Amino acid sequence: EFDSKKTENVEGNIKDDFTNIGLRNGVEINSDLEEINVKTENFSSLSTTEQRQVMLQQYIQEFKRYLWSYVPWYLYGRIVERILAGIIDCIEEIKSTWKLGTNMPVFTLKVWAMVKMADIIQLKQLRVLQIDAMPKMIRSNILRNLDKFPQLRKLGLTTGSSLFPYIIRGMKNMHNLVSFSLKYNCRQEILEALFA
């Protein structure tokens, strides 16, 4: 279980920023942030769901650029913890709205959009990534994108699982790794990637 209490003293409140920007409701964009500009041209050939996915991906990239441009390097780890805590809180809030008559495609899309927000922490300058402390719902998204963290010095995993090809691909680029923890299901390929 992710411990959000450790991050309460971080300057600013990322969770509130998510709420203010409108991430709780999917991909709405607050007009207060002029820096975030989602381009919507050439959407006519896409379905509504595909349009939302493209808009969300563009939104995440723009928000990621905006956010990390204001964070000093020594706060990267703490901000990542706050982002994850905010995402988890938003997912729990979305889950609490579920009722028997809930429109499942819309509900699933909202949960998927919040899980996708974990892409914001994909920062190549990040030094520590404790995937073993993250909720299971977010872990697979981070593991699939492990290659986006080439400067990690410390990596904590719980299991090699079925996502081990992504783990291997990511670890091959981690030349600064000095601490690695894998509690279950270590495979020969992972060890080879670790020492490559």
C-alpha cells in the first residue's frame, strides 16, 4: 500500500492541482492554465473513445512539461510521491461513485484516464523508483514504461510477473543503477539485464 503520509510536507498540493485542472472528470482542461493547449485537429476519423484517448495523451504530455519545468531536481522524488497519492485519491473517488446502474464504458474510461495520469512521473532524471510501494493498479503502467527512467539509481520491484520483457528492456538502459530489489519471480533474463 502506498504511504501518502510521508509526502504531506511537500510544497504545493499536487492532488489539489489535479482537481483544479479537472483531471477528476477525465480530460477537462481549466482555462486558468494557458500553457496547456490540447490540439484537436484531424479528429474526424477517430471514434469518440479514440478522440478522448488522444486528447488525454496530449494533455498528459503538456501537463508533464508544465509541471516539471517548475520543480527543482532535489524535489523530484517528493513530487512523484505526491502525484501518485493524488492519482490514488482520485481513483478511489471515482470508484466510490459506482452504482448498479453506472455506465460501465464511461466509468472504465475515467478509471483508465486516472491510471494513465501516472505517465506524468515518467521523468528521465528521476533517481529513485519504488514500484513495490505503489498500488497494483498503477504498477503495470509504470512497468510497461520502465525504459523512460534511464537515470535511476534505485529500483524496487515486488515481482517479475508477466511484464518481465518490459523490465528487461528498461533495465538495459539503467547504467547508474546501484540498488535493485526484486522480491519474487526473478528470472535469468532479468539478472542478465542487470549485469549487461
